Amino acid sequence: MRAVVITSRGGPEVLQVQDVEDPVVGDDEVLIKVEATALNRADTVQRKGLYTPPKGASPYPGLECSGTVLTVGKSVALWKVGDQVCALLSGGGYAEKVAVPAGQVLPIPEGVSLRDAASFPEVACTVWSTIFMTSQLSPGETLLVHGGSSGIGTFAIQIAKHLGIRVFVTAGSEEKLAACKNLGADVCINYKTEDFVARVKEETGGKGVDVILDNVGGPYLQKNLDSLGMDGRLFIIGFMGGAATEVNLSCLLARRLTVQAAGLRNRSLENKAKIVAEVKKHVWPAIAAGKVKPIVYKAFPLSEAAEAHRLMEGSSHVGKILLIP
């Protein structure tokens, strides 16, 4: 099969399509003929040599896909050859075929094309497992999402609004903020021209928000803590701005704040299967009802993976970027 290989650590130019061996399918796995895969920031970090795939994972990038089941392992009962599916991967999506544990496979949501379904697994599992399953974000509460125009952000806005949550977002341009507003965000803040802490306090009558989903890390830690209300929860899913900082912890005690962090890729198979099952139960009906839509900015052929990475790293896009084998 053809797959995108990271030929060495470096810029987008190190991504090259090569002929490689087909994946070996385990007893509890299914082999998917990939219709589409979607880019995630982790792919660019892996390309730079800063994010090693988990033990046993495919060396090729790609953390989600959609496609058609080609074969099933002998222990798999839920899926059959010919099923159209999408899946959460530990790697290997940038290829014509990928093997994935059966517990990480989802049906195509009703009303969504096979191609566009590739935009959902990673963002849905990330958002649902963090701010909902862990931070217990509830109807009537307030949520601040940094990077509101990203794949994570555009999904988080939609699912949170569907569940009756007031949504605040930050983004770096008026075009991106307009896109967030169109998706339902209540308060849109340009972090380049506004102090988001001051705006959050202003919009909440000085109280602060209940939950924050952050991918910036160190530089935002103090500001995030200052933006939280009583019993607020900060969930960190990335360190795009760096991992180190100095912080005054007194506010944690005074306002009973919680700081949480987690990734998705290195979780156990059992934990991923549980998250996928929760996403199918709670998120898929919202997609089928048209309350959450796939936000796809652009699709590239697999041979143009380098160009797709350049687009992602330029950060001018809104939503997801797809690769088509």
C-alpha cells in the first residue's frame, strides 16, 4: 500500500509517499480501506521528532480516519466486511489501509458523508473525554475554549451549545471570530487585541467561567486560573506556547480550582474503547440531528501531505484539514 512516511525529522518537506507493507491485522482489530484522514497538531509535532508514537503503533502519522472495512480479526463480532466506518487511531491514518482495534471504530454518523466523517473521531473523543467526562461540564455552565476556530474548537463550540452551555472563545483574527460566532459562540475574543481575562470577567459579572479547554499551556496558565470562577476547572490538552511557567497558586485554594490535563493517544485500549462508546452514545445523536456539523476547510490528496502540513502550521484555516488517499 501507499503511505506517507516521515523520512527524517524536519519541516513538511520530509513527508513523502512511499510503498510500504500492508498492516498486520490482530484478532481484535479491523482493517480499514481509508477514504480520508484528518490532520491534527500532533502530526506536525511527530514530524518534527518531538512526539514518539506509542509502543506498537504505526510509525506513519494520522490519528483518525474514515473508510470501509476490508477484513476483521477472528475475535471481532461487531463489524463486518463492507461496513462504512470512522475510527480513532494511534497512528497510521496517512495511508491507503490501517488496522485499528475494534473498540475504537464508530459507524458513520447519519447525514454525514464517508469523507467528512474522518473529521470527527479525534476531536469528538478529545473534547468529550476531557471537559465532559472528566471536568463534568454541565448545562447552564460557562466554557472558554482557546483556539475556537481549530478542529477542536469548532467541534467544542457546537457540542457545548447543543448541551445548553454558554461558550466563550479566543482566536487571532476577526475572520476566525466570525466563524466561531456563526457556529454559536456567545462571546468571541481576539487575543491579539484584547485581554481575555478582563473580557471574561466583564461578561460574567466578575465571576469567571466554569471550565476552560486550553492548548496553549505555560504562557496562559496564570491567565486561565484568573479567568475561572468558584469551583472552576482548567483542562490542558496541549502546550503550543510552551510547557514551563511560573504561577501563583493561591487562587486554587481561594476558589477551589482544579487543574487537569490529559492526552488521548497514549491511553490504554480499554480506556479508548470506553471513550469511543461514550462518544457514540452522547455525541453521535447530536450529529445525526444536525446540531453538530463537520467543519472541513480543505482536502488534499495524500501526495500533498506536505502542503497540508504547511496550511495547518500557517494557522489560517478554520476547522479540519483532510487527506484523501
